[in-house]
Amino acid sequence: MDPSLAVVFAGTPDFALPSLEAIASSRHRICAVFTQPDRPSGRGRRLAAGPVKERALELGFPVRQPASLRASDAAAQIAACAPDVMVVAAYGLLLPPGILALPRSGCLNVHASLLPRWRGAAPVARAILAGDEKTGICIMRMEAGLDTGPVMLRRETAIGPRETAGELEARLAQEGGAAIVAALDALAADRAGFEPQDSSRATWAAKLTKAEARLDWREPASALERRVRALNPRPVAETALDGAQLRIYEAEVVPAAPGPVPGTILGADAAGVVVMTGEQALALKRLQLPGRRSVSAAELANARPLAGRVLGNR
């Protein structure tokens, strides 16, 4: 049997959990888990551990939470593990050159896109926003540039026509867990190959902003529907109804003849709150007003008259 590898794992949110658990169930040995410091959470703003920390402690792994990896003690903690490889999955902190050079076989990143397409912080949402038909997981050897390193392994998947960013990210996270173990096995057997990225084909997946959450009803319904899916579960697409924020979790394109001002509610019933757009209409299926729970279109339509109102004025 090929030798096992000593692994330092670095990750923070839910996306990283399948990779952590897959390595923990493999023959490879996790000697330490690095994750971001606890953050204030909830109405009381009490410090709360992230998903990776909670699971790592349950599995019995030593947990380290430096505020930065540039401090010498962080490098010393990693070096003390004598790692063969460091695996990074949505960690959220940059690895300085000194850290990248510590593991004998380098640092591997579990990235949720088909690199070089969608380098950066929000590859899943950007793929949906752009109308990409496919995406995937890449296992990449990290270097000083952000998501620029050579790719060792890639696994492709189609993006579902109604799939939200949250649903797609969960699928890719599971795929990432299987992919990283396959990559570690190949590394241990000395049969890992790395393909340089073609940087001329790179696209940038910038972090989503609150400004991008506001729907512009002059856009085509197809683009708005993708935006709703891409921003679910965060930061969530929104518009304004009678001057109040209206968050939109689910929507679908429906036919409509041109004429009404974009943003005009054409009708509201169990099938949706149908809104005129720059091209066709968008049926809003699940919505939320401030301080309320999210409701179906039928519930909102039953609570107040909506037809003829114009969305987007705040």
C-alpha cells in the first residue's frame, strides 16, 4: 500500500466540511486543523465557532485559530507537524510564501470552479450569474498568486437550471471531499501531475456585494432569475415594495407582452407575484418582508393587494 501523508488542514465554513471528513476517513493523517478565529454571531453577538472548528473538535484533532498566518508562531505550529502537505478549503486567510514552502509536497487548494475560469472569492455565484452551463472542482497546488497555481485534478458538473448557489455549493463541497482524497492518494503514490493554467482565459469571481443584490427590473427576466439563484442563500436578492425591503429567494421566468413599466406587478396569486422586466416577466415565488419570515407568493398576495404596484422605489 502507498504511504499515508501527514496533513495540515485549513478551512472554516460548511464548504470545507466534506473535505475535512473525507481526509479524516482516509488513510492519510490530519495532524492539525487551522480555522479562522471565533466570530460574534446571533442577536447577542456572542463568539461562536465555525463549522470546521466544531467538527474538528468532535473528531479529536488539534485546532489552531491564528488571526493571521504571517506571525512566526503560526509558521512554527505548522512546522511542528512536519506536514507532507497542507490542504486548504475555503479557509479565508492568505497563505504567505513562508507557509506555502513548509509542507514537503506543497499546499493543495479545493477550489469550486473549473480554473482558470472564476478565480477568487465567489466562484459558485459568479458561474450562475454568468449563465455558465457547467462548473466543477479543481485541486490546485497553491502559489503566491490567488488561484493561479497549476491544477492537479478537475471534476466537472452541469449547473442545474433551477439550482441556487447554496445547492450547487453543497454539491461541489461533496465532490471536493472525494477529489481531495483522490489527489492525496496520487501524491502519496508519486503519480501526481500538474497542469499550468492558461492565465489568458482567467475570469475573476469577486466577492458579492449588497449593491449587487438590488434587482434592476430593466434587465431581462432570465438575467434576474439567475441573480436570484446566485444570491441565495446570501446576500439574497432584493427590491422595494412600498418603500420597504422585499427579499426574493425563488423566482422563475414567465412570458409577458411588452408595455408596462419594468417593475410593475402584473398579477399576484398562488403561481407567483408576476413582475414586468425589460424582457418577459419574473414570477416571484418565495419572498420576505422586514422582520417577517419568508412566505410563498400566495401568502403575500393574500395579505395585501399587489397588482399594479411598482417595485424598486425606496
